[in-house]
Amino acid sequence: MGKLFYIMGKSASGKDTIYQKLLEDPEFHFHRLIIYTTRPIRDGERDGQEYYFVSEGAFQSLKAAGKIIEDRGYHTVYGLWRYFTVDNMDLENYSYLGIGTLESYEQLKKYYGVDKVCPIYIEVEDGERLKRAIAREETQEIPKYEEMCRRFLADSQDFSEANIKAAGISRRFRNTDFITCMSDIEKHVKSVLYC
């Protein structure tokens, strides 16, 4: 029986790096849960790797077909951007690794069951996160600082202590020292998979 390990945390907390390291670990043999988005592709991203980049029309077609588990829409300074999960996992035979929000985690738990979806919540101090977010945005051909600021502020509400508690997340992984953080996460994953 497989599990879905779901990485969450505020923007610029290191989720993507942690995700890549866990995917590369041959011990876990994770399949990737790739979610869909209608937002524009960023420099360095590839369709089908970080996300499936689709149009609003494709979103509406999948929704009409009953294939969407959960979806979120964000009114950004560039218009409506959607992120959504399509039912395409085989949790009977494989374990998966995904990245998302508390809201999507709650929906996945509801859909697949609390025993199938395992949270990995990453924390970083806000000042450090802001420095990381600015540094990341500076690498973009056309930096979107307004959107970066909107996300940073929205994360304070989305990942409030009340919301974290309501989601039933009790274990947190502090990403102040990457090697220690990864070691703690790997131990946790092993304890869930091989208990």
C-alpha cells in the first residue's frame, strides 16, 4: 500500500529543493504527484516536471469530466491563476511525493483518507524567507516583485498557526540547516513507510 507524502510551507521555505532531494533518493522510489496550473511557466520550468501548464479551457474540461480532486484560484496582479490536482495516482501500488498548500492537503486527505496522506511541513523564519524570495526573483528574466510580495503576505494568512493546527499538523521541519532538515525528513519518511 502506497502513501502520498505532501510537502507544505510558506513560499521560499525550500520546498522545491527538499522535494528534488527526496525524489532522487533511490531508497524511496517515489512517483511524482504533479499538479496542474494555469499560471505562466517561469524561466527554467518545464511542462510536466514542476507542473502541467494548461489553459483555463483545459481546467474547465477536466472539471466537467469530474477529474479534479481539489482546485484553488488566486487573483494575482497578472489575473486569475489556478492550481489543481487531478485524480491520476495509483496509491494501491506506489508511494507519491507532492508539494502544495494546507488547503490542498485537507482536500487530498478527504479524498484519499488520512491514513494515505502524510504531511511534511517546512518552516523558515520570515526574514530569511523574504531574502530567499528576492534572490530567486532576481534570477528571472522579468522579475515579478509585486506577485512575490503578494504571495509572501498571503502565506501569513494561509499558513497561520490556527490553520496549521486545524489541518492536524503537529510535526514541523525547520529548514535553517539544510542537511539537518533533510536528515530529519528522511528519518520521518522511513518511519512511516517501514513501520
